Amino acid sequence: GENVEQHPSTLSVQEGDSAVIKCTYSDSASNYFPWYKQELGKRPQLIIDIRSNVGEKKDQRIAVTLNKTAKHFSLHITETQPEDSAVYFCAASIKLIQGAQKLVFGQGTRLTINP
Amino acid sequence: DSGVTQTPKHLITATGQRVTLRCSPRSGDLSVYWYQQSLDQGLQFLIHYYNGEERAKGNILERFSAQQFPDLHSELNLSSLELGDSALYFCASSPQTELTEAFFGQGTRLTVV
């Protein structure tokens, strides 16, 4: 299968609190999992990614965890700030024929940080 | 700035018409991916080109076609346009066919009236 399920669809947190977004994937061959942030009317911006040979990766206030056995990965944002408000997309790589790959995206999470 | 350039930024056209969207990948990237994003929807994969060759097709309509030229820029051609084709069209580039970092262009907002 090529499904990527993302939850929740909307998330509202108080400034300074943490936010967690979760995704599950169905293709056990997936080996690359990026997260994108998209502000209204703008391009998706790569914020962090993880490969299947790593369980966790952190970049300042952002971290991603991967559980290959359960086929799920999560985005953690700590000490949230108003500028973190955006739609966040997870994605998983899907291997196609002849070595080609594509990214399949989750449906997105609209994160709102309340001051 | 991602280094991926898309033109035009906005396009308004009538039903039944044909348009061409252009994408220039980051310097050194050989792969170009096209995605469609409808209002409040996720990103739907359309097609992938690597070094001038088509490598994968997604949910791309027969009215749509694409190509990648020797200088590695890509064009997405949309014909016999319908109202439902109104969407944001993004291209993304990455260095090889093995996905590493895929960076998106700023998108073309197509409105069919």
C-alpha cells in the first residue's frame, strides 16, 4: 500500500507548550521520512527528515522519532512560538519500479499556536 | 529560497484552454517531481523525471503531460482545462532518484474560469 495517515488534522496549543503530530505508513520498504511546513499560499518547506536506519533526530526545537516496527513516525515541536503556526505535512518514500521513488504525503495538520 | 524556480506564479485561464508550467530545479539536481495541491488538500504526486527521462507516474490525467529538457528544466502541460483543475502546482527537485532532500518551488496557482 501507499497510504500515509496523519493525525490530528488540527491542533491548537498554548505558546510555550509542546506539539506532537503523528503519522503511520503502510509500505514496509519506505526508508525516508521528511516533514514539511507550509504557510498559507507558500511552498512546502522541508524542516526535518529521518532515514529508516535512525530512530530519532533533533534540530533545536524540532525532533522526529521513527518506529519501524510499528510503521509510525512523529514530529515533536517544543517551546512553541506563534511563528510555528502553519500546516505540517509528513511524507514517506515509496519505491517504484526501476529504482524510482516518490513521496506520499499525509493529509496535513493545521497547527495553531495561541499567544 | 529553495533554489527551485517555478513560473508563472499565477495563471488564470478559461476552460478548454492549454497552459504550460515551468520548473527549474536546484543547481546539480537531476530529479524533478510534480505535485498538485487542491484547496485544503494534501499534495498529490503527478510525475517524476530524472535526467530527462520519465521515471514514475502518479495520478496524472491523460490531459496532462510533462517533459524534462537537456538543461534539466521541466514543463508540465495541462490541456482541455476544466474547473476542477484549479489548484496549486508544485515542482520539487532532489539530487538523484534515491530520495534525499526534496526542495519545493514556490508553486504556480492555476485558476480555471
